[in-house]
Amino acid sequence: MSPITINHLLLASSLSRIDITYIVAGACGVAGTAAFVGLILVPAVEAYGRVWQRLIAVVLSFYVLAAMMGIGLVAAGGVIWIWGRYG
């Protein structure tokens, strides 16, 4: 069996740039969802004992998620605006 070289790896890779972009975006989505669940949702739910309190904690946690997504969208819009204007 011949050793694997860099040329073998480059020839074997048939991923386009858009495929790599989709993989990175998917990985970021999974990591972001895991961070939200582990750092915001689970502690908020475990802080309360009654079912209705836990349900309200879930609703408010999704409110926090929506606020963070809004901040991210505004920041991304700012980057796109600056990039197009000064880039």
C-alpha cells in the first residue's frame, strides 16, 4: 500500500467552496444551538420547581434568543453596509 500524500488528499477532495460554506454554517448552527440550550435554557428551567414557572422560563429564554439574534442581524447588516461602502 502506498503512503498517502498531500496530492492524494487534494485530488480526493471533491468539495466545492459552497459545500464547505454549508458545512461551516451547519457546524456553527449546531454549536450555537448547543450553547443556547446548555448555557441559557437548561439553567433557566432548572431554577424553578413548578411546571408553569418552567414554561415561563422557556418562553423568556426564547425571548432572549430572539434578542440575541436581532443584535447579530444588526451587526451583520452593519458589516455588510461598511464592506460595500468602504471595501
